[in-house]
Amino acid sequence: MIDDDPVELNLVEAALAPAGYVVLRAGGGEEGVNLVQRELPGLVLLDLLMPEVDGFAVIERLRADPATADIPIVVLTAKDMTAADRARLAGQISHLAQKGACGRAELVELVRNVGERAPLAPEGLS
């Protein structure tokens, strides 16, 4: 989970950890890119609105790196999405959701569904 809001990081971890997911946390875009490149997680949950390196830049950098290009990205944002924002994300992310629009059970189901559609990681990286 990449989000500059520690409350959001805590909420996501509280929802996913009891379902058996390990939640790696990054408090900003640059930290998040480094974490994803180092750990190669099965899925990235990402906020768009962050200072310095925003979620759009994170997506661009992850998609440009062959090691992270295929990792599914789920955007969880409070941003009012414009048509231009949606066009910028088209084909780059697996799912877009508004923060607070889904409860714990829905978040777990979303992560499970997107993760199951993801390509299998090479042996030893899952």
C-alpha cells in the first residue's frame, strides 16, 4: 500500500492482514516505487494524491520498469476523477475505487479478485 495518510495505511492493513495478506507499507510515492522494485509484491494498492511523487508518477515509473510492469495496481483515491485522469489511467491499472466506497469485506474481495487475475510470479518470487 502506497499512501501518505497513515490512517489509510492502518485501515488497509487492518482489513487485509486478518485475511492472510502481508501488507507492505510506503508513506509516499518515491518510497513506494523503491519498495515495489525491491519486494515485487503480488499487487499494489495506490493513492493518487500524494506530495512530491504522486500516484500518476508512481504508475508511470512502475510500468516503465520491466521488473514491475506487470504487477497489478489498484488505485484507491479520494480524488474527483476527471475524464483526463481516467484517460491517463486507462490500460495502466487493474481497478479504480473511491476511498471509503468499500468496506473491509469488499476490499478483501477486490484484492483477492485482482490478485487471482494477475500473472503468476516466477518461482521463488510469490
